[in-house]
Amino acid sequence: MNSFHVESCRRIKEGDGEFIVRMLSGRLAGGDRFGCQDGMGHHVLFRVRSVEAQGVLFRAECEGPIAFDGQFAGFTIVTTPFPPSRSDLPMPARKPEPTERELAYLKACAPDWNHYHPLQQAVVLCVVRGKRSYEKISDDLSVNAADIESACRGLGDVVLRDSSTGTIYIK
């Protein structure tokens, strides 16, 4: 994990922004992600695309929405790397595709959506569509329930399971 202070930020285009930061600890790199809480209390997530040194400051080009120039100036932020790809998971026999509306919802509640293994994407989509148990998701995807349970590990920021009822839901 790394921490930095945002000196300034600006919107480059819809969904892309630029941050000028001063590192407090660690090293900022492409693939890091961080979140900021905007003035409305919404958690806004960013993924670093590239970093360029500018003297003692760094310019970070990021994927993520900046509503207006200077929106996050003055923030101190801690980054986390994207989780490694889950190559240990099987491919789903049938991978459902999200509708445009579902995709917009998924990107809001699961900002790392594009970095999930295909089985994890399918599991999250099944939960969004109302499947609430490993067994129901297993039947829908033709993957055994143990693999569904394994796919849910690492999705704790999105998919939760009530241990008393076994019900799976979106956080």
C-alpha cells in the first residue's frame, strides 16, 4: 500500500482524470487503485493508468470520474493493488452477459469488474439477477458449488454471504 497527498486534480474527459500528487510513502504505479469520498458522500474509485515524475511531484493519469477541477485537492489517499487474477478458477460452461443497465450497476458496485476472472463475473451477475445460493448459481453456470464458493473469495467488497441463512447478496 502507498499513500500520497493530492496537490491538484482535473478532469481530462468523461471517466478519466489527472492527479498531481506528493508521495508520503511507497511508490505509485499503474494498476494501483484508490478511492475518494466526494462532497455528496459517494465513494469514487480510481485506477491508475500511468505515472510520470515531475520533480518531487508525480502526475498520475487515472480511470475514474472527476466532476470538476480540484475536486479531491488536499486529500491524503492510500492505494491498494488490484487483486491478482484467479487462474485457479474454472471457466464457466455458460457465461451470461450483462445488459447495459446491469453493466452500469456492476461498474458502480464492483469497480474492479473488468479485472475479475470470468467465473467471478458470472457469479456476481447471477447474484444481481436474484440467485442467492451457491447451489442455484452452480446450476445456472454448470460449475460445481465448491468452485462457486471459491470464486466468491476475493469478492468480499462486493458479494457477501449471510452465514446463518447461506443467502448471498450484493453489498
